[in-house]
Amino acid sequence: MRKFTDLALNTAKIVGASYCDIRIINTEYENIKTRNGEIGSINKSETMGYGIRVIIDGAWGFASSSLMTKEGIENTTRKAIDTGKASALTIRNRIKLVPEPVYEDKWTTPYIIDPFNIKLKDKLDLLYAADEILRKDKRIVIATGNLGFLREHQWFANTEGSFIEQILLRSGAGISATAIGDDVQIRSYPTSFGGQYMSMGYEMVESLKLLDNAERVRDEAIALTTADQCPPGKKDLILGTGQLGLQIHESVGHATELDRVLGMEANYAGTSFATIEKLNNFKYGASKVNLVADSTIPGGLATIGYDDDGVRAQRWHIVKNGILSGYSTSRELAHTIRENRSRGSNRADGYNNIPIIRITNLSLVPGDWTLEDLISDTEDGIYMDTNRSWSIDQRRLNFQFGTEIAWEIRNGKKGRMLRNANYQGITPEFWNSCDAICDEKHWQLIGVPNCGKGQPGQRAEMSHGCSPARFRNIKIGVGQKGNTSGQV
Amino acid sequence: MYNENFIRDIGTKIIEYSKAQQTEVFIYGNLSSLSRFSENEITQNVTQEDINISVRVIHNNRIGKATTNRIDDPSLKQLASNAFEIALFQKEDKSITPLPEHQEYEEIKDTYDKETADYSAMDRAKAIKSVTDECEKQEINAAGIFSNNTVYICLMNSKGLYAYNKFTGAEFSITATKNKRAGWAEKTVKKVKDINTLDIANIAIKKSIDGQNPSIIEPGKYTVVLEPAAVTDFISYLSFLGFGALSHIEKRSLFSGKIGEKVFSDNITISDDAYYPISQGIPFDFEGMPRKRITLIENGVLKGIVYDLKTAKIAGTESTGHGLPQPNECGPMPLNLVLKPGNATIREMIESTKKGLLITHFHYTNVLNPKEMIITGMTRDGVFLIENGEVKKPVNNMRFTESIPNIFKNVEMVGKKAILQSSFFGNGFVIPGLKVNNFTFTSKTDF
């Protein structure tokens, strides 16, 4: 690959670029979905291409192509230069990259079983077996199974001298059952929207024990159709990991992406209330709330050797003892918060997109409660789990989330199942209401394989580790009959 | 970009290489350029050129699919082989619908515009600069995009079907912010010459200036005057939740079994029409079937739904030409919805409102309860209180939680001017503004 990367870097230098990097990416992707005993979708995909990014006249230019020839590389570099020169027409601040050591390295996702070596028949047999269990009851109208595998082989080189090869491997699996009775209800395992994804091999799929959980998933979906509606009101809320992961993602992860904070996403994904003057002094949450970003954690979907700026993976606090303590940053923007090194959060979706700041693995540090003790300690509450719906405002303050399942907690006991549960809050108020976090025995990484951001739209993957936690006096049951602020 | 003959040759080769009884080739290619700006300067500027070749085979009632972006002969042979091998591992499925034979398509004129295709990064930069200079003068921060793209879609199969369409599009959108108060405007068109960036920017700038010093109001039920962008979210989710045959067959939709029933107010007529003059439709679906004009709602009555080949077979009817790439678990969807314009202007909607809110658009709208079609989202970039027929003052943003049927049952007035509005699903919907009564807001923010 060096002949291609050298060609791009040299072409860019000759025409006056002060910086250039190229990422060549070969992606293998396999996705299998079953739906009611049939193939829902099946695809085996392979792509190859490259993206070239330049700084010229102090501004960014970028172009991508899949034409792996000398002519293709040269033309694409020139297109990147042309777009950079056009960008320069409007710039007010010349791009400044904070320094990063030069690396020559190779990094690979640790794994045990290569999922691409598992026979397709074996994968289908697993999904069909789960499907059979899920559809044993006629009230299940849709049973789905999902397996997804991605291998991304990347070569990164820049004009500073780095040459980094990475092989990233991601695996995912999940099942769901949709039941019709008095209502239509879905139940998923292990998480919703396609299941759990991790940077691991097929051993992750085996560890999920899909078949052992299929009967419970089916029965809960059926039970939900006749369960009582989640009542409106204010109650103590315990979030299971299948919901708390997304709560972290939406109300902390996106809010602390430095490009959003600085207004670069203002026209699309929005901005953030967590502005830079709040760094190291804003009480984001209760003092027991610690949220740590970590691109090195085993199994995390954003666990990498280097980001797409060529910055080595790191671990740092976003919220420390309740105080806003850091942001996700890039080499371009780290200087705006007076940091002299990027946190390595600049990632692109494939070869044909420009890197933008993305949430890395962001986790809530475990506390010291057992779940049993937490429930026993809750007088009037709701336990909600597994995300079904999410919405948050453009400054990441007002959010409303719905979950697949919930249970009432009365006088320390988990009671009746509830359907259509949701809750609503304001980010800092919510995190400041956190008074108990379960211990490391309950802690798990929840993968988010489909985070959207940017124009043109880009998808990124990351994980959020957490154990169940309690939040006091939260508004629940929004939109249910009897809600004082409007009935729908 | 590759020309049509080159693309057709790729498809022909793959069909020749395939050992399957039936082979379909779907090729999607694009040359897309986008300049992104914030804080009055271009911050990202990208040009993407790509091709995606997908092969679907059917062999002994088994299906296989493989995808690549490589166009050399060995890769194309491997692609055909991969799809075939995947099919061999399947269990037999007699419900698989065979590939369609040759089809005739209605022509959609003016889909491709050379000026739009050739519009350069420097052209976009100059147009953006006119906007950022104006914003700097008014101490406003501008963020937005200016994009132009060319897309081709080719679908052909071993039974003689061939469909090809090439089209261009352009979009400019801007968020103008002054003292943390934002205004927004957007235009989506087929031809870049129809975009005047400064005119669009001035709408956003005015909203930002008019939005200074908002008053705080409380959530509850309000009459709302919705600009077209605000209506789009409801139409988008309606396309997903209400009009596809699969959700009706499975009785998951609120509209299941309600064809012929009144579901919305009299003044609501919705069709799916890829041929509507300002629509960005193509004349065939992703199975190669001709895309038909379908009346979905007529004067508030549910008149029809859309089918692909599979759901049509189950329902004993014909495909309406609304299939997505197969195999597909979502079922068919209408992608070119048109909400029929009425006879009111936005001004007339405001003048007829004793107390209400003028809404620019919504943010992060999502489904809370699919069966009841309850959705939630936030107002964004311009919310104004209307009192006694006049826009009185800006107010804080609020979260709505409301069911789509309630919204369309409570429509008092429909706008006379419909525009092409970019959408989450599809290639943009044709949407007028609406005046809706009893619209429910469930919480507020302080900004």
C-alpha cells in the first residue's frame, strides 16, 4: 500500500499542501437477518477505496474514490486540493493541528474466533433455531434474528511520517419478538435495534446464548401486550444497562463532542449546553457520577489503536466526581480548550467520509450497590430497561426516552410489568439526581453500532459501559392518559 | 462518472457470470460534493465518488446476495459466485417471488441538469461567501451546507428487465445564530440555478433576529401554524408507519383494516407521486417495477396502501412499484409523498389564529408508540407566539408528544404553496404548511 500512500502524499506536497493524509480501507461485511423463518436480508459485501485529506492555504479539502490506480490517486488528490482551495476563500482561522508523535505501527482487534470463518449454514441454523422458539406462540407476529460482522483493514499515512495499519473486527447478534394482543409490543435480546455489538470475534455471539434467552423474550413480548400502561407522574427511576447506555450516549457523549460544542454541527445535529467555559467547574451530575472515555477498553466498538488523525487511543474523564472534566477532541480543535494533544476522537465512516469528532467508548464508573439492595431501598419507583425510543433537543438538554419493558417497584419490591414506559428530563438535573450506581458485577458494555452525525451523514460505532443506576423523582409516563401536561 | 453503457456492460457481465437460475444486478453510483460551514467559514469540503454493485440471485427457491464497489472482471466474477454460494446454503423458501420480466416506464423529464452536475467547489464557496459576509456584517454566526450531486441507479435482471435513471440535486440549508437564538431555512431542488443562497440565508437571519429575548411559555395544548419543514416529520413517519402493505398484513399498523374509513380531516389528501413536477422521484422501484401514482388519503379517507411484489402476492393484488431493495424486512414504502396543497397562505393561517405558535421545524422526532403512531420531538430554530392574528414575540423551545392521527384530524387550514422538503426517508416530500389545533406540548426548555 505504500506506493499508493506515497503517491497521494507526494502529489499533495508538490502542489503546496501543508498537510496531507490518506486512508485506504478494505471492508468486509456480512449481515444476515431472519424474519419469521425466512431470510429477512442477507448480504456479503466487500469494498475498497480511499479518502485523501489535505490542508492547503490553511483550509481543509477532502476527496474520496474507489479507483485504485495511479491515475485515480492523483486525480483524487487534486480534487482534494481543489476543494481545499475553495474552502480557503472563506476561512477566518487557518487550520492548526496539535502535535502527535509519528508512528509506524500495526494494530489488530483481539479476537478468538474469526466470524468470517464460521460457515453460513451454522449462522443460519442458529437464527432459525431461535426463530422456532420465538414463534412457538401464535401471538408472536414477527420474530427476527440478526448477525452482523465487519472487518475493516485500514492503512493510514500522513505527510508527518506516520504509517499505521489497523485491522478492526466487530461482531453483533440479537433476536426480537413482536407480539399482538391488546397492543403491539416488541421485546429484544440482548439489546434492541439488532442486538449487541462488540469489537470481538464469533466468541461474542456464542457468549450471548441466544437460544437460552429466546423463550423469555417471547413470553415477555406476549405479557407486555396485556400489561398495565406505565402510569404518569414523578417517581424514582432505576435504569437497566440496556437503557442507561443510550442515556449516557445521548446526554453526555454527544454533549461533549468538541465540534458540537464549538458550533460546527449547529445546522444539523445541533450544539451543546456543555460549553467550554464550563470545563472543570460545571456540576454535570452528582458527585458519585464518573464518566470515563476510553478507546482502549477491551471489546468496545470504538476500541482502536489509532483514530483517523493518527492519534493513539487514550482514556480520560469526561465527568469526574460530577464535574465536567473533558471533551472528545481532534487534532484540529484540541487547542480551543488549551490542550496540546488530541484525545484521539476523530473518526470517519469508511474511506469516503472526512473524519469528524465522534464519541468513543464512554462509560459510567460502577458504584457499590447490588441491584437487589437498590430495589429493596426504593419505595416508589419504576425499573425500565431496553431502549425503544429516543429523542433529545438540539442542545442536549431536554430528552425523552421510551423503553421496551418496565416494572413497578413498591416498598422495595419489583412488582407488576408495565408497557409503553417512558421518562423525560433535563440533562444536568437528571444526572444530579443520580444517588445510587450498582457495582462492577452488574457492569456491562452496551454497543451502539449506528450513531449518526454529520453532513453528509456518517455512521459510527461506540460502546457504553454501565451498571443499573437510580435517579430520584423523574417525570415518567409522558403522553399517557392522566398526564397533567397534555393527553394524547 | 461512469456512463450508462459502461454501467450496463457491468450488469450484463455479472448476469453472464452468474450460475443462478435468476440474477438481478443493482448498481448505484454517485458523485456528491458538499461544502459545510460554521462560524462563517467553510469547515469541511468533500467530494465523494463511488459505485455500489449488488447482485441478488434466486436458485431453487433460495436467495443469495453480495455487494462490492470493485469493477474489475475478477471481482465481478467473484461477486456473482459469492451470491450464488450464499443461496446454496439457504433452506428452500417457496414464498420467494420470482424476478419480474421486462417493464415499460413512464419518462420523468428534466431529472438531470448538467450545470448542477458540474457545479464546482469554488462555485459553492463563492455562494457561501456571499452569505457569510452578510452574516458577519450583522454579527450573526452562520452554519450550514451547500451540496450538489449526481446519482445514477441501474437495475437489470436475467429475465430481460432493464431500468436506468440518472438525476441531479442540490441543497442549501443554513442555521443563523445570534446571541444563542437560531433561525433556519433550507431549499432542496433538482437544479442548482434555483438556489439563491442569500435569499435563503435572509429567511434564517430574520428568524434569528426576530427570535431575540424569548419569553418562557408553559407546555400544554396549542394551535400551531407549521411551516412545511415542520410538517415533513409527520409525513415521514406516516410513510413508515401507515402506508406500507406489510404492516397492514401483519395488523401492526393503526390503519390495518381501515381502507375506506375516515382517518384524517376532510382537507387532507396524500398521494405518492414520483412524477409530481417538483418531486425528485424515479419511475421504477428497487425491484424494477413501474412506480405508480397512488392516492393514499383522499379528503381524509384512507384510500390505498403501497405494495411490493411479495406483499402484493400475499394480498392477491399487483405491486404498486414501491419495493425496497430485496430481501427486505421493512416491506414496501412510499418515498415520494405529496400532501395536496390547500388554499391558505401562512399569513392567513396566522391572521386567523387567536392564540397559537408559529413553528419553523422540529428536531430529533422519533416514535414513542408505533401502534398508536405517537411521536415526540423538539421545536427548533424559530418558535413564535401568535396572538390575535399577529406574531407577537419569540418563545422558548418545547417538546411535543402527539399522535399522528390526532395531528391530521385537527388540521384547520392547508397551505396553498407546497415545496420539496428534504426528509428522513425517501428523496424529499412535497409539503405545504398546516394550521393544526389542539397540538400537545409536554415539556419545555429555557432556550
